[in-house]
Amino acid sequence: MKLAEFRLSPRLRIWLWGLFLVIATVMTYQPAWNGKLIWDDAAYLTASPVLTAPDALRRIWFSLESPSQYFPLTYTSFYLERLLWGPNPMGCHIANLLLHAANVLLLWRLLARLRVPGAWLAAAIFALHPVQVESVAWIAERKNVLMGFFFLLALLQWVRFIDEKTLRPWRCYILALVFHALALSAKTTACTLPAALLLILWLKITPINWRRLTQVAPFAGISVGMGLVTIWWERFHQGTQGQLFAMGAVDRLLVASRAVWFYAGKLLWPANLTFSYPRWEISASDAGAYGWIAATAILGLVIWRVRRWTGRSVEVAAVFFVATLSPVLGFVMLYTFKYSFVADHYQYLACIGPIALAAAAMEMGLGRVTWGKPFLRPALCIALLLTLGTLTWRQSRMYTDMETLWRTTLERNPDCWMAQNDLGAILYERGESDQAIALFRKSLEIEPDIAETHNNLGAALDKKGQLDEAIAQFQKAVAIRPDFAEAHRNLGDALLRKGRVDEAILQFQEAVTIRPDIAKAHHNLADALLQKGRVDEAILQFQETLKIQPEAAGVHYNLGLALLQKGRLNEAAVQFQKEAAIRPDLAEAHNNLGYCLIRAGRADEAVAPLRKALEIRPDYAEARYNLGNAFLQKKQTDEAILQFQKLLALQPGSAEARRKLAGIAWLLATSPDPSQRNGTKAIELARQTDQLARGGDATMAATLAAAYAEAGQFDQAVAAARRALQSATRQDNSTLAAAIQAQLHCYEARSPFRDTTVSR
């Protein structure tokens, strides 16, 4: 077969071009494949307790716990991914990328069904244009790509529904309505779909009569319903209130008109794209601000006048662009307007209008210009797509990690206070406090009324030991935002370390009132209450901490200490045991567990944790002492002696060890039970303790005297007893002196002393 005779079937060509689109899209976004979490990604994936809750799906769909707006379908997708591969960013990046690739194919299919020239080229530009990077490479913007997927599916079903050749059209209508509901539950900006449905009718020159309006009405109804939910959510849950968001109707119109031109400009010339653009200063008194409105009106007039030559395509593209952008143009206040009025991801779907128009113009224009030059048109298209793909690949690198994101943002928008603040937070966590402080101060120079930045600066100053300055910054933070729980907690912590305990308690109480779910605030409050001797209240706060974070390190230990202080030994033992399970190398937890068990009369159980404490820290004197006491309680005298002697080897001046050994020697010398007496051993121990006391301790000398008497060495017993008596007299201890005098009479009578009150 000759080469000229080789032809691909139309279906195979479609599959190959589609495969090319997908591969090109996936490869262009290669830098984002292994991207880490950025900005608010953690709130969606790792920091949210909702995703790991047993009733996660109920809370996602029927609570106010979702981050940002109400988008339960998007959050459900994160929940399912968490089940599949855990909090792995790569899986989420791949999911975003595949959704974008699917949207590219759906757009191609939609434009082809609408008979738009250059449908494939439009889809390719949509796939590779760098303004799409933010929606694809930023995990949290799953909202856009998921919403776009169902939005485009709904449009496809609508096109099939209005096509007279479609069999069972109402099935397509119902599917379109279902897909629209799913799109709204992914992101509320899908509320503009009814406008897109009408534009499709207008483009296809289909009469928009009452029948068609009735068909669009259900779409409009659920759009309005979800839109009202979102407006309420933004205002009362996200907090879009106050001076920052108090813009009049004229100001909002000025913002909207400028934003439309901004987005169109970035589509036409995608240079200096960044994560956060400067926030415009809008004033209705500035005559120059009305230029954008005038430009919009003039363009609208031009589009209307040229429609006789261009048909309806230009006006449909323009109206689709503006209508799809309308929810984010400033007519409705969004929390993100705190940072900037514009963002690349806002025009993820809106850009379809201008892109489709441009692709159609290129398709028809290049067809005329390149007539007779068959390779020129594909060469120009390839050059355009390679340029866009290269820009997108470079832009994707910006989203590889937080530090890269903020450093790149500052290169392109040096006055971005948010980037200054967040980069400072990264450097602070890395231990680069000086650089962090400089960035926080720069951020506050740009925007002085940001509570988060004051709080961050306070934390960095605190870390540098500048406690008074840190307190001042925390106080500014809570003055700006009285409901800023973390700043109240930080202020309380700083005040506590300054010794201002009562003030610290007030701050911690404020923090837990605002945010009862901050475990550290409850813990800090408990510590402060302990310092004031309010042990019962402290115990309650420790318990609240553990309800929030059952495995929080240190909390079980501190609760154990508080319970021990109240004499609740068995409860304290449980807490020390839990702490030892969480931190098995914490010798103090094992030691305190053993101590509680001894005091509770459970010496058999105490030996193991005390041995563990000594295994971790062989020089742990307190654990050695407690182990000796455990053996005494178990009546294992030799083991007890060994532990106290080891303690004396560690701490020769240990009075506690001397007293314990002296007590054992006294028992061995004076016990009424013959089976417990051992004069030789008693002498050995008594000599050791007497020597350590340098002969100046009356009790030690009296013990040695009793040991000599038990061994039948009465002369030595008398001498030691007289020395003990002299020491007791010098110490003006008449009670001890009287007891030693009675013992001395026994020795002088050649009789050992028996202590009928002796016990361990």
C-alpha cells in the first residue's frame, strides 16, 4: 500500500488527538506531581478532624465544619482519598490533574457539539494556559476542577436535551440537573450555569420562550438556594464583616469592572502570574477608577455593533466570560478579598469563552492566511501551544512547596504582606528567628492591622527571649481580633513565664472559651491553675485536654502529678502508665508509676516500672530509692539493701539512703522476731551509715550500738551508745536522749535491746 493511500479512520483520529491532549496536559504539570501542601491545603487534608471522624460523611454534608465555604462534594473527595492513600499530597495532585485533563476532553466535546470552529485548539489552550496552574497545582482548589467537571457534563447533557435528534431528551435533562447539583456541591460558583444554558440557546439560535425559561428555572432555583447558603456562610461563618468588607455599591462596581479587564489581560498576556496579587485601593471619589467602567461599556457597544458581521459568537463569549466571573467580581464579598480582589483560579471556567472565541478566530483566520501552505497553520498552532506549555511548566514549579510559593510571590509582588508573614512563619519554624522577625515587621509595615502577623512576631520575639516585646505583640493581636484564641493562649503563656499567673489564667480561659477544641490552651490553663494551688480545677482542664488529644505527650504525666497531689494514687498510677505507653523512654513516668503503686500498697507491681526507669537512666537516684522501698515493702531485705547501697554509691551524701539502711540495721538488731535478726549484717550496715554520718548522728550511733549488742559485743555497744547519748544531748533532743539512755542500761546489763514497735 502506498503512503498516500494510508488514512486513519475519523474515530481513531479523535482518540489519538484526545490522547495527545491528556499526555500533553499531564506532562506540562510534571513539576506539581510531587508538590507539597501549601497555604490552606493542610486545613483540608491533615489538620481537619472531620476527615478521620467515624461520622465524617455526616459532618461533611450536615455541619459547619468544612473549611472555607460549603462544598461537601469536594470535601467528600478528600475523605475518599484519605481512605485510599492517607494524607499523601501526590495522590491529591494526580487527582486534580486527571480532573483537569477530563475537563479538557469534555470542553473539546462540548465545543464540537456546538460546532465551534477550532474546538480541539480551544481545548488545548484551555489545557495548557498558565492561568489554570493555580486551580490544578493547588490541592485546595480541587473545588474548581471538580466543579468544572460536573459543570461541563451538565452543559453537554443540556446540548443533547435541546437537540431535536436526541432520543429520550428528558433523560438528558434530568442528568443535566443532577450534574448541576453536583457542581454546586463542589463549588458554588457553578450557580452561573443557568446563564450558560441560556447562552447555548442563544448561540444555537433557539427561541428563548416561556417553555425554555421554565426548563431553565429548576437550575436557577437550586443555584439561588446554594448561592444564599454561601453568602450566609461567608458573612457569618467566615466573617466577611467589618470595615475591610464594608464596600458600597459603587465601589463594588469599580472593583468588578477592573477585575474583568485584569482577567482578560492575563488571558491575553499571561506574564507575572502570581499566587497573590496586590489588593487595589478603590475609591468612588477617584475619577480615574471609572475608566474601567467606561472601557467595559465601550467594548460592549462595539461587540453589539459588529454582531452583524461576527454573528452571536463574540457576544456569547463575552457574556459567558463576565457571567461566569460574576460571583467573584466583588458584588458578593468573599473572605479572600482580605488579601486580593483577584486570583488566577477565579477564571478557571470563565476563560472558556475568550479561549473558544480566540481559537475559532485563529482557525478561520489561519485558514485564509496559510492557504496553499499546509504546514504553516499546524506549525503556528504548535508554536503557540509549546509557548503556553512552557509557561505553565514554569508556573507549576511555583507550587512545589510553601517556601518556593512565597519567595516567588514576593519576587512578583514585593508588597504582599501575606507572603511576608507566611514566609516568616516558615523561617521561624526552621529556627531562623532573626530573618522571620524581619519579615514579620515588614509585613506589619505594609498592613499593620493583621492580628496573625502580630501573633507570629510575638512568637518569634518570645523565642529570642524578648518576652516583654512578645507580650506587647500578643496584646496587639487580641486587641485587633478579640476572638483570636491562639493569640490569647500565647499571651497567657508569656504572662505565665513572667510570673503574672492571674493574668495568664484569664487569657487561657478566654482562649478555651473561644476555641474549646485547642488542647494546648486547656493544658496551659491547667498548669497555671496548679501554680495557684487550684488543683481540682487543674485536673478538670487536664481531662479536657485529653478529650481533645488522648495521646498528647506530657498531659497524662501532668494529670498524674495533680492526682498524686490530691492523694488519688490509683488514678495517678493509671495516668503515669498511659504516659509511659506514649513515651516509653520517659524514665520519670515509669518512676512515678512505681511510686504510686508503692504508696497504694501494690509493691509487687511497682518493681517492673522502677526497673524500667533505671534501665533508661541508671543514675536515676529517685527511682533507685523507690525500688529499694518496693523491696522493703515486699520484705526482700537483701534486695532493698543492695538498692540503697547503689544509691549511696551514686550519691554518697544521700541522707535518705543512710536512714533507710540504718532502719534496716535497726530491724536486724532489735526485732522481737528472731528470724528477722542478724547481728553481723546489722553491724556491717550500721558501721557504713555511722561512718557516712562521720559519727555525728545520734540515731546512726544508737543503731550501731544495738547491732553490737545483738552480736554480743557489749563493750562496743556501750561505747557506741554513750557516743549516741552525747550527740543527742548536744542536739538538745531530750526524747531521743531518754530512749538511748534506756538502751544503754540494757547494754551495761549485757543484754541486747528489743524494739517491740519496730516495723518496716
